[in-house]
Amino acid sequence: DERKIDARPSDAIALAVRSNAPMFVEDDIMNRLGTVSAHAEEVDDEQEFEKFDEFVHTLSPDDF
């Protein structure tokens, strides 16, 4: 069953994570973020957090 709701990005992500729901993101948003390989040998968590934080701050409601 698919439902569409109006929510702030942070709330929408939190809801999807908690309910194990799929998240859909426009291609241009993902292209701005780049990709992170699941097979990366070593991940700098702090650097990844900063990269994600920067990405989240560039989002607008129109991106969803």
C-alpha cells in the first residue's frame, strides 16, 4: 500500500527508517550527493557525517 504524505525532509526520513519503508529520491538529488560504496574498505565516519550533513542542508521541500 503506497501513501504520500507532506512532511519535512528530516521527519520523512525518520518515518521511513522507523517503518522500514522504501525511500525515493530524485536522480538530480542523488547526483549532487554522489555515491558511497557499500564495499568501501575503510570509512571515515566523521567525514561521512559531515558530507551527509552538508547534503541535508542543501535540500528544499521541492526536492521531495
